Amino acid sequence: MDILGYLLDALTPFNLVLALAGVVLGTIIGALPGLSATMAVAVLVPFTFTMDPAAGLIALGAIYTGAIYGGAYAAILVNTPGTPSAIATTFDGYPMAKRGDGGLAVSLATIASVAGGFVGAIALLLLAPPLAKVALAFGPTEYFWLAMFGLTLIAALSVGNTLKGLIGACLGLFLSMIGVAVVGGDVRYTMGMQRFLGGIDLTSAIIGLYCIPVLLDIVATRDPHLKAPETGGLRLGEATRLAMKRKFNVVRSSVIGTVVGILPGAGGSIAGLVSYSEARRSSDDRDSFGKGNPDGVVATEAANNATVGGGFIPTLVLGIPGTPPDAIILGALLVQGIKIGPTLFTTDANIVYTFIWGLLIATVLMLPMGLLIGRYAYGSIIRIPKALLAPTVALMTIIGSFAIHSNIDDAQMMVALGIIAWILNYYGFQPSPIVLGLVLGSIAEQGFVQTYLIGNASGQLPAMFFNRPISAGIILAGLLTVAFPFWAEWKARRRKQLEQVSEPAVDDGAHIAAAPKGRDLPGMVLSGCFILLGVAIYLGAGGMSPLGSVFPKTIAVALAAFSLSLIVLNLRRPAAEKGERVTFGPATKHRLALGAVMLAWVVLIPVIGFLVTSFVAFIAIMVIADYDRPPLKTWVIWIVAGALITAGFWWLMANVLLLRMPQAILL
């Protein structure tokens, strides 16, 4: 039977129902911060063991692709990536929603996700064996430089404040080093606390760094969270026209996502960031990126969904899973008795090709189902009063960070990182470079240390790092990425000088903090603290093995050097006039109250109990977020809704997800 013949097997009513249910379930799970694609696939794997292998794989593949897509909802509507692959979606998706274009952003994300997923699945269908060889060509050196290339995206994410972006990346790399070293096994920077042995969980950190600052700002004013759309609905027709005009961006980002997906360990977060950077670099309107440019949403969503099909290529052909969900699906294949490898496409062609066609069908179904879910999701977020929205989002952040490992320590770390992120963000240290460093840290360290070890043993250390063809290409791309923003900034400044225009550029500060004209005294103080942190990191590496200490020492030196450069740069500027300071006005009081409630919440959960503590915290945040003082009847309705929401999520965690709940005095 030829490849097209297996399409009929995928189109059976049962397989279509599985694909549809998987997409819907995956989209809903992916939209909830913390409930990742990995969790969705892992929880539902046992249910597929009684199914036909092809049907079970279709269900898992549909859940996976739906969850990757679903992460865009939270990224656009509440500025929190539902999944790590949606990090870059927040850059332009949330600013679009803030100005009333959230429906347009959701529609664009849906169209781009379907297009990217389709390209990735077609590559899996037609090009799997030859493309799998690409993954084999990457060694530790290439992975190190790929991670470094990812870090060069900071130049694009921190225009006007590149030094602060580099400092943020070093902080993220430091966070990635906490725990047991990926090479050498040294226990590092745990401060003698067992909770840090497993390191900083990536998903919890992302929730804290992105969502907590948004919550603090939501309760600070009486303004609505999002503007109501002026043109109404999802604006599918407008989104389709915009996507067609950006078809080259869609295709390019889909190809980038497919290629990055082939590389084991890279995943959708790197693909989204790379394609976002490329879209910005090639755009004629670079300054609008980070402020609501549709190209940013299109590039990210096309790329991260293309990694689904791309990631299955090394998984099915080589038995090398590209991402954690791929690893779980690989395990499901092995349980079914299917032999993974190049012969899979001949010995079990009926299973693998039926699965691939099913993945394509699920991707197509994502368009109508995604738009239907998006329509009600966006409308609901707009209509929900802030007094209910803020505690509900806060509850989801606690649940999402706790549910990953059934560990309240993750929730506590999430809240602490979130409060620190708000302080850093207020003074121009954006969270995106920190997250980028955290995401790429283990990949960079493993590649760096292994290359360093091989180079030292062979006496060819410089050659190992710089003489490999693929590495040279990645290095060149990285240098161009770093240099391009500086060149563009110089060119723009030169043009203004020639035109003798004295008006300052407008920047609403959505994601790109403008460089201060005078001395940035808070930034200088924080830089001094970071220098001390760099010294502490360097000294803390003194008792480690050579393999465990080489990367921390390198990052410590870089952190201190960048921080010192920022201080020197500010000393060369004129003394700044007295600027805005945090005062104890209503906004600050509301932020402080919310931060105190969140901290008390995660501290008291293991003492009092999840359900009771969450309900009390929910009511407290309702009071903090309310500015309108509604009548008693409205309060009663809100309190009943809070009780139902907290009880519903508690029941879901305890009885459906079967999470290990804290043993406390009460529920």
C-alpha cells in the first residue's frame, strides 16, 4: 500500500473522534499555565495501551500538538506562556490584547499554528529518514554554539538595554546551574537545602517570572485588564489577510521550527525565539516588535508547532526523543512492542504512516476547534471582573507550579522569583533574557564541558570549538545577530542626525525598556549587587571538580564584567534628575498586599491544607483587586464562585490528575 493508502486508515470514525478529542483536551490543558504538554501526554498514556497502536498514537499526537498550540491563549490573554514554547508569543501577543486586538492575535496564532504544524507533519511524512541525519551531525560543540546562538537573541530582545539583557541572561544561566551539575555530578549553590538539589524547575520559573509581575500590575489599578475589541470577535477574515501577506514569514518560521525540532533537546522554546529574532531582523518595522507586531505572533506560533512534526523525526527514525513528550510517546511505542529505528517505516509502515496522517488530521482540526475555543476564551477574559480574574489567575499559577512535581517548594520558588522579577523589571531588567538563560543553561553547559574535555584530552581545544564547519556557521549567524541591532541603532541615529530631527522616539515600554538619558542609579546599585553575586558564584566553584566548576566560573566572570560595564557606562552619563520612585500610594499598597498574600499562601499550604488556604487567599485577593465596592449580593456571588473554583481545581488535582496533595491539618 502506498503512503496515500494509509490516509483511509486514519479517517476511520474512531480515529477522527480521537484526533478531535485530543486536540480539544490538549488545547485546554496547554492554555492553563503549568499544565504542560508533557503532563497531558504522560497522564493519558495508560489509556492508550488498550487501543490499537496507531489509534493510541493518534490520540497522543493530537493531545501533544493541541497543548503546544493552547499555550498561546495564556501568552496572549494573561502574558503567561501556557507552555515554555509560547515564551516569545508573549512579546507581541499580550501588547496586541492590551490595545484591544486580542481576538486578532488569537486568530493569527491559530492560523500560524495550523500552518506550522502542517509543514512539520509533511516533513515527517516525506523527509523523515534523510532529515534524521541532521541530528546525527550535531555533537556537543554544535549544541553549545546553538545555545550561544540562542543567547544572542538577547540583542534583539533588549534593544537599547543590551547590557541589562546580557546581565539577565547570566542570571538565568546561574539559576540553571543550581542543583546537581549536568556533567561531573557536583552539587552546586544549594545553600545546604534539599529543595534545591533538583534545581530550579523551568516551568515554575517561567510562571513566576512572567505571571506574577502581571498580577501585581493588574491589582495596582482599577483599569480593565484588557481592552474590549472595537471590531468584535476573533476577526478571522482580517487575520487570514494578514497571514497571507506574511506567508514568507509563515513558511520560513515553519522550516526553522521543523529543523530545530529535529535537534534533540532544543524544542519549541528555542524554535520560537530563533524564528522571532529572524522575523524581527528581516522586518522593515523592527521598532514595533515587542509592542504588538503581528509578525511576532505569526513567527513564534508557526515555529513552535512545526517542532511537533520535526521532533518526531529523530524519535521514530533514530529512537532519540527530541522533547519530553516525544520521550513519553517513544515509551508508549516500546510498550506496544514496536521496534524503533530506520526499519520502522517498512516493518510497521501501517502503524507509523497512519499515525502521521492522524497527526495531519489533528492539525487541520485545530483550526475550527481552536477558533471556537478562542472565541469563548477571549470573550470570557474580557467580561470577567478583575476581582474574580486576579484570584483565578493566581490560583492557576499556584496549581500549575505545584502540579509539575506535586511539590509545594516549586510554588514557593515561583512566587519568590515572580516578586524579584517585578522589581528587576521595574528597573529595566526584563524577564525574557533571564528565562532564555534558564532554558539554554543546561544545553550550553553540557556542550561546553564535553567540548572542553575532548579538546583538552586531544590537545586541540581551539580547533574543537572553532574549526568544525557547522559550528563556524552557527558562530557566524550569532555574530550577525549580535551586530545587527547595534548597526541598525547606529544607522537610525545617523539618519536622525542628518535629518536634524530632535524629537525623541516613542516607546511604550511594552517589552523594550528605553535606555535612560541620565545615570540609572537603581541600575547601578543592582549591578553592584550582581558583581557581588558573580564573586560569590566564582568562590563557590572553588571546591568543585574541574568539570563542575569551569562553566560557573565562566558565567561568574561574565556577570561581573557586564555589571561593571553597566556601572562604567552610567558614570559617563550626566547625573540624572530625580525620577519616578515607588511611593506608598494605592498602587504600591495593592501590590504589596498581593505579594504578602501570595507568599503567605504558599507558606501555609503544607501547614493548613491546599483547599482551605486557597479559598481564604482567593477571597483576600478579591478584596485587594476590587476598586468598585459592589453591593452585598455581588459579593455573595463572587464568594460562591471562588468556593466553586477552588474546590473544582482541588478535586481535579486530587482525583483526576492523582497528584500527591500536602498532608496538612485541613484539606
